[in-house]
Amino acid sequence: MQNNFHSGFVAILGRPNVGKSTFLNRVVGQKIAIMSDKAQTTRNKIQGIYTEDDAQIVFIDTPGIHKPHSRLGDFMVESALSTLNEVDAVLFMVNATQKRGRGDDFIIERLRNVKKPIYLVINKIDQIHPDKLLQIMDDYRNTLDYAEVFPISALEGNNCPELIESLVNTLPEGPQYYPADQITDHPERFIAGELIREKVLELTREEVPHSVAVVVDRIHREDDEKVLVQATIVVERNSQKGIIIGKGGKMLKQIGVKARKDIELMLGDKVYLELWVKVQPNWKDRQVDLQALGYKQDDY
Ligand SMILES: Nc1nc2c(ncn2[C@@H]2O[C@H](COP(=O)(O)OP(=O)(O)OP(=O)(O)O)[C@@H](O)[C@H]2O)c(=O)[nH]1
Ligand SMILES: [Mg+2]
């Protein structure tokens, strides 16, 4: 271990859609967590590893904390809250454009017993007038004993380097947990599936995005420059299957083209993407299905 190397684990917690995954991707400089304007985009904990010469921070992006309406929702909220036991600091992220709500207060109550430094991170400041920022800072001031308060824009990057510098100084001396070039704990297979799901979130509406899971069945290198990726999009109902496939297969094609581009960026190779669509009624409430689709209790 080098002298004075600082390291530790930092959870990013908050309501859905506040910009947790956007922040994670900015920190590691690559898309490892999918993002969307729909709530409840992230479903699993995802580590994003930030390394500099004398420090390493392992950020843990978590599913947005919400009131669950399915076993999948229970899994998501449980896995987000479970990070509180395993981290050295917490980023509590809120949306500068939203008033503090019941969801935020629920999280605040859960943070009350956390004995680690808690940062209040007010995101999306690019969308508000500075006067509004003072109001929201005031609104949160007495809710917890925050180590620091950072207004940021995860989208544009404002104040993100300062936040990281502050974390580096707060974290204890410790080992480098991961090699300097590793940016996530999840395999390419997982991220490829997520990138496909991201396109479904982008291109569909209403209940469809929440009813979709993606399983990558196979990633196979065909030759030096081409990779075959085969994946199944799982939905809950026949009608949703129809929407995903679209008229004459148009929607599935669009999902495929967009996802392929992102997977190529990740793998650095040409990708041939084959997609199937399968109906698995009620998978969000069936424990066996949840496990098979990658939402496992032991992955908390
Ligand atoms: N204007 C603006 N938009 C942002 C910013 N950060 C994130 N967003 C947008 O907010 C939406 C949600 O971002 P995500 O990163 O998916 O949010 P999340 O907190 O991970 O959401 P869940 O995974 O559902 O909990 C996306 O449309 C982002 O582009 C920001 O700093 N400014
Ligand atoms: Mg997210």
C-alpha cells in the first residue's frame, strides 16, 4: 500500500430520478449505469470506481427509494437501504427543482442513525435560479447534521470535482480495492442488458418501461472484430409484447439499432445484436422469476 492512500465506499442515495446514475457516469467517465427521464430506472446496486494517484472512491449507485408496489420494488428499496451498512460516507441526492417531499423525509429518517459523514447533494442546479437554491438549502438545513452541502449539476459537471475532492479528504487511509483501470464491478453482460433496457425506457411509455426486464443470453466473439450479442426482452403481457415488437417489427428494430450503438461503444467492437421478446406473466411479483432475471436477494 502506498503512503497516505485514501479510499472507501460511498453510497449515492435519493428518490427516483434525482440524477444518481448521471452523477455516477460522470465520475467514471463512461456509461455504466443507465439513465432515463422515467422514475425507477436503476434496479440493482452498481459500483462505479474512481481512481486517482493517491485515492480510490468506490461509489455505489442505488435504486431510487420509493413506495414499492411489487416484489421487484421491495428488492430495489431494500438493496438501496442495505448499502448504508457497508459504506464510509453517504451522498444524499435531492432534486433542486423539487420541494422536499415525503420521500425525502423517509430517507432522512433512515439516515438519522447512520454514523458516517452524510453529504447533502443538491442536483440539477442548471435548472434553477440561484435564489431558489438558497430556499432549498434552507429547507434541508435542520433535517440532519450534514458533513457538507454541495449544489451540483451532474449533467453539466458544475461542482462535481469539488465534491470528489472533499470526499477524498474525508475518506480514511486505506487500500486500493480495485485495479486503477477498472470502473465497475458489473460484467459487460449485465451492462449490455441494461443498455437494451435503457432504449425500451426511452422509446416506450406508461406501464411498459416498468414491465420490462432484459436477459443477455450470450455474448460470443465471432471473429477478431465482431461480437454476437443475443438477448431476450421479457414483458408481463401479450399486449406489451406487441408494443415492443411494433408494427412490422419497427419498434424492436429501433430498440436494436440504438442499443447496438451503445454496446459497440462499450465493447469497442462491431456488434451483431439479436433480440427476442418473451412474455412472462407477473414476473415482478414472482420470487423465482426475479432471481432468474438478476434481482437476487444475496446481491444486496
Ligand atoms: N437538467 C439536469 N438534468 C439532470 C441532471 N442530472 C440528471 N438529470 C436528468 O434527470 C433524469 C434522471 O436521471 P437519472 O440519472 O436516471 O436519475 P436516477 O436518480 O439515477 O433515477 P433512478 O435510477 O430512477 O432512481 C435524466 O433525464 C437525466 O438526464 C442535472 O444535473 N441537470
Ligand atoms: Mg439511476
